Amino acid sequence: MPQLDPTWYVSQMFWLVVCFFAMLFIMSKFILPRITDIMDKRQGKIDDYLEKARENKALAEESLANYNKAIAEATAQAQSALETMQKDLDELVAKRQEELNLRLSRQIADSEAKISKSKDAALAQLDTMSEELALNVLKKIGIGNVSRKDVKNAVNATAEN
């Protein structure tokens, strides 16, 4: 095997060093700059994407804050509108209740007056009817010589007791 022959060591070492430095030179001048350039571009893109992501996140947070603020304002306005409407409805109900109470009071007073008139008329007719009934009963049982005036005095005396 020629690689293991010590006479060839020096030439093998020479070509090893020459090849090594040639490859090192080629790598450092042509290949490594391209790799470095590609890695820098990739890192730049990654940084740009991260920056855009931060901007989008900040924009989304700002939008969320504006949305929450708008929701809070809308809720406050709705609550205010509900309170105003409830107050207006309470006032309307109170007004209608008062009108109803007033109308019912008038109807009750009118009804009581009618009832009182009817009662007075019925009581006035009651005396006359009682006199007529008493006269008819007396005639039917055979006592026909009693005068209307006597029956009227008897009915009035009974009504007073």
C-alpha cells in the first residue's frame, strides 16, 4: 500500500496542505459568502415578519381596545335609554292610574247618587205600597170599614218603630 510507505509521507502531506488551503480559500471566497448572504437574507425576512407581527398585534390590541370601548359606550347609552324609558313609562302609568282613579271615583259617586235616588224612590213607594197592601189584606179578610187615613197612620207608626 503506497499510502503507508514512509517515502511518500512528505508528498502526501504537501498535497494535503495544498488541497486543504485550496478548499479553505474556495470556501471562504465563494461558498461561505453565499451561505452568509442567504442566512442574512433569511434572518432579515424573519425579523421583518416578526416586526410585522408585532405591528399587527399592536393594531389588533388597539382595535380590541376600541371595540371594548365602543361596546362599553353602547351599553352605557342603552342603559341610559332604558332608564329614561322606564322613567317615562312609570310617569305614564302613574298618570293613567290617576286618570282611571278619578274616572272611577266619578262613576262611583254617580252610582252612589243613583242608588240613593233609587233607594229614596223605593222607600217612598214602600209606604204607598204598604198602605195599599194593608187595605187589600183588610178587605180580603173582611174588614172593609177601615179608612185609608187610619191605615196610613198605622203604617207610619210601624215604620218609625
